[in-house]
Amino acid sequence: MNDIATRPPQLPTDLSRPFWDAALAGRLVLQQCANCGALRHYPRLLCSLCHSEAVTWREASRRGRIHSWTVAHHPFHPSFRAEVPYTLVTVDLEEGPRALGRWVGDTPVLDEPVMGRFEHRDGGVDLVFEKA
């Protein structure tokens, strides 16, 4: 009963809208503190270093290395039931922050170079990673 169109839609907020707009265009953007320059991902209101609300957005390379991975055997939403098991990876992006995405390919290897991309689906996009 898995229909990709039935997945929960992504509902951008004022805070996350620049991220989702860029993702729809196939670009990964990160928040950058306009006060101290720290990069952060996922979008959030305050800089974790200086607590400033001032923010700009910076395009990321989408390149990184696998920090960790796990295989999901239980769907977090009923629309993913037919896809389990699937692999999720946490990636250390070249720019510093970490990102979480779905893995495409054979079993991932820790510290393996990867490249991220966005896959379009009804209701939004999904960040996926594969071998670089």
C-alpha cells in the first residue's frame, strides 16, 4: 500500500522555507550565522555558538563522508511500510555540519566519500546520498 504520493508533505515554515525552496531546485543550502559565521543544519532560529538570530544562506557542495548509518526495519509512517528495510546515513558535509538522508546503493562504509542529491516526489523532495 506504499504510494509515494501518500507520504507526509513537507510543510515549510518561515524559518525553513529558504532550505526547501533551494531543495526543490536541487540545491542544498545551509544557514550561516551573519554574526559569527558558523554554519548550521537543520534550519533553526538561533546560532548555537553566539545565539544570534541573524542568518544568511550558503550553498553547500553536497559532498561529504559517511559518519554513521542504520537500517530502518520499522516504518516511521505507514506510507513507508513497503520500503522497509531501507538505509539511512548521517553524513559529515565538507562544510562542517551533518546531514541525514536515505542511502542509495550497496552497504555504506564509514568515512566513504558521498554525494547528496534531491529526489522529487509528490509533496516535496527527499535528500539521498550515494557513493561519490
